[in-house]
Amino acid sequence: MSNRYLTGHFALISIILFSLSLSFYGQSFILSQLENFGVYEGMLEFFTEGGIKLAILFLFLLIFFMIFSALKLIADTTIQLSMLFFSKDEDGSELNKVRAGSWIFLGASLLSLLLMQEIFFIVVIFVAACIIYFMFFVYKIYDSLSILSLIGFVFFHVVFWGAFILAVGYTSLRLYNSFIQSIPF
């Protein structure tokens, strides 16, 4: 089967599977915290156990789906922007070469679903899939890049994602610190 649209839906499936594995972990974490705080028994008076689990799973699935979808949109935009800046390809044929790389994320998302009770492994699998996909991407488009363009391409992505991660981390840390300082002792 040699249809170029065969792998077009793999990104959606990968996002759903990564979201599902993180949602199952989040659900078990939240349920254990609710039990530790003694809130879970009171919730059972208003909802069934299955209803609580399903509601928590749905909310986490929705949140993680939105996060991964936003990351996919940002990644696609940065890839196309870097191709505009550094590639000699004008008709977009190089982007068609890398469609097969969606198998990397599909395999990683299936693996994360198997290891859904360990958040560390899910994060490691996701980061490894991103790095492997980036190396696959660079390998496939190498023909349309000069050495300087290749260095610029890689540098562009490293700087962008490094700045993005630092900005999110810094903002999260500031928000956490302000939350902790606002708690009366």
C-alpha cells in the first residue's frame, strides 16, 4: 500500500494515545490524593465510583489533548518557518519525505500506553520520540540544506525549544512560589 495519506492520521492517534496514558496516570494520582485527604468518601455520596473515575479521566484527557495539540501546532510552525529560512526546497517536497516519521510517534505512544503507571517513563518516551523524530527529519531533508543551513536549522530549533521550555518552567515556578507565599501559616 503506497498511499501518501496513509500516515496522515497517525499524529492524531499519537496525541490521543499519549494523552490517554498521561490521563490514566493522572487519574490514579488524583484518586489517591482524594483518598489521602478524605474527600473521596464524601464524593461517593453524590457520584458513583465509576462516574468519578470517568469524569477525572475525561478531564485529564481533554487537558493533555489540548496541550499535545498545541505543541504539535507549534512544532509544525517552527519546522515550516525553519524550512523557509534555511532550505532550498521551494515547493514543499521535502516535507512529504518526512511524513513516514509519524510512525516514530505512533510507536512511542503505544509504548507509553503500556507504561502508563510510570510518569517518568512516559516523559522519557516522549522526549526520546521527539529527539529521534528530529534526527530522522534532519536526515531526510539533508539534501536540501547546505552545511551552514543545516547548522542554522538545528540551532534554530534548539534555541526555540530551549527558550520555550525555560519560559514555561520559569513561569510555572513563579506561579508556584506566589501560590506558596499566599498560603497563611
